[in-house]
Amino acid sequence: MEAATLLAGLLRRTHLSAPGDLPAVVADVARIIGAEAVDLYLIDYDQSGLVAWSSSAPDEREAIAVTGTVAGKAYSSTTILQVAAEGDEGLRRLWLPLLDGTDRLGVMAMAFRAEQIAPEIVLVCERYAHLVATLLVTKGAYTDAFELCRRRGHKTIASELIWELSPPLLFATDDLVVAGMLEPAYDNGGDALDYAFNDGVLNVAIFDAMGHGLAAAGLATFALSAYRYSRRRGSDLIETYRAMDAAIGDQFPGEGFVTGLVAELDVRSGELTWLTAGHPPPLVIRGDRRARVLVGTPATPLGVPGPRGDPVAMRESLEPGDMLLLFTDGLTEARLENGQRMGVDGLRQFVERQAAAAQTSPETLRRLRQAIVEAHPGELEDDASALLVEWKRGSERMLLPPTV
């Protein structure tokens, strides 16, 4: 009965509450089950810190590192952790991942006056955290507050444009996980990615516009919009390529071009169809942990004037447990801590190691970001983006907290 009262109480209180009131409302309603304090932390755009959400100014907000902390472990492993509160022996703190479906928004800390928090209370708190995450996304549509909380730097206008058109960077359902990465987070000006899951078919795409900055972002987001237009009309990959190529050529004549890779995966059968427009081919990481590049015939980049041959759609049969990686060349050109470029071989080896360690796709990409961005802050020579797809690997269950 307490669980029903708790969830109903939060829903009732948030009908007319302002978005910025959500942390206080969440904490107040949680008193129904005896929580003495509740704190919300949102993951920053660097995916390296969990930023406390409060009414204070963004530059005054406390951040907890993801690496080496209890809060960070709850976030990165999507587990519920129970620890003694520092400075108060009679207080215990519960750290819960904030999950909108499977998308990791951050963590929630709930403090209880108890020697041990009972399993039934932990279960109620897990459901409460899920509802809170859903409300964060819903209320976030009406405010800049949550967006600003996640920022630890200023985005460029180009990056604002890219992020506004980007889908959530994590989606999972039975037999399928899709994770994305856009770097640098605050200055991405030429890469774009997209996906959609419709009637058992996953559509994915990644684009890299010539140049960097606002002009390149305009090209990339135009390509993304043209892709969505064709996809939603039911066009196949070849029709989509031709429509995108013509649209970019008409709207940006002689002003630039876009490389891209579009693909369709039948999630029931594992049949993959893909087409590359002057873009790096995808990688497949097989169940034996070996990565290989899919070989195909590239079409001309989108928007390049002049004659061209017929585009070719390639096909590949995936096996259960396979992972598919789409990426832009800025990723392979990035330098590692030793100063060497990542390269295709380095990227293959990195993903192989993460797969062998049974890391989930979002955690693999978070660690990849650490390897190329945190090793040399501010030194990315080009935007570095990726989409990592898992098919029938069973890892979608790893994105959820274990059953209490």
C-alpha cells in the first residue's frame, strides 16, 4: 500500500509543479516510506561526472566522479548500492540508477534511518527511481534547467544544433541494444547520427559533413533530416541515398558534401543491409570476440556534383551475439594516451577488449570516450562519433538493476 501511495503521490504532486521544483517534490514525497533525504545527480555531457541537481547556479553544483565512487559504480553498472552514510552511523544511503527505460540519466541517493534497508523498501525505491527518471525527461521538455545541470562547459551554436536533432544515445529492447557517442560534446560541428526501431527493423545512420563548425553542422543536420524524410516514407536504402544526394546537391550546390552510412537490421533474422556514401565501412564484432571490417562498394559522398554510378546495397547475415559498430573517421584519427592514433586496428582491439570483459555498449563507448578525449583534453582533430549495436547478445538485461 505504501508503494502505491508513494507513486501516486509523486504523480499527483507533479501535475502542476514547475520543472525546477522536481527535486524538492521527490524528496518530500519520499518521506512516505521514511526517506530522510533524497538527492538527484545527472550525468554530465562528458560522462565523467554526476552533477548534483539543485536550485543553485550551474557553476556551484557539486559533481561526483564516475570513476572510483559508489555513485559512479551505481551509474556505470546500473546496480543498486547500499552503504553507511558518512558522518552518521545510524543513517544508510541507497544509490539507485535513474533509468528512462534503459537510458542512464544519472543516480538518486536516498537516506534512511536504519541499520539495514529492508529488501521490500529497496524494491519500492527502485520503482520510485524509475518514475523519477521518467518525470525528468517529461519535465525536461519544458525547461532548460536539466539541460544546464548536465553542462560543465558552454556548447557552440553548431553543437546545440547537432544535439537538438540527436536521438537518445541509448535504446534497448529484447534482443537489441543501440548506444551512441558524439564527441567533442560541447563542440561537435560536423557529425550526426540517428536510429529508429519500427516493426522489427532497426534503421541506423551516421553522417560526417565536410569541415567543422556551424556550416558543417547545417550540412550534417540537413542530411539527417533528409534521411528521416526518406525513411519515414518507406524508401529502401538506394532510394534513400538518391533522395539525400539530390536534396543536398540542390540546397548546398558546390558548398560541401557529406559522407554517410545507412543500414537496416532485421532484428528477427539478423539480416543486415547497408550502404556507404564515401564513409568508413562498419565493424562486426563476432561472438569469438574478433572484429572485422565489412567490405563493400562505396557510393559517392552525398552532394558531390558530377556523374556517378549506381549505388550498391551490401548484405551481411549477423549471428546471435554480434556487435555492429558504425563510426566517423575522427574516431580512428584520434590520438591515444601514448600519442599514437587510434586507427582502425586500434579501434578493433579496443572494442574486442571491452566485449571480452562483457562490458555493455554504453559503457564501452563511455570508456572509448575516456581513451580518446580525457587522454588529450581539447586536442581532437575532428569530431568523433559512433553507434554500437548489439544483436541477441543478452546484454539488454545488464542495463537494468538486478531484481531485488
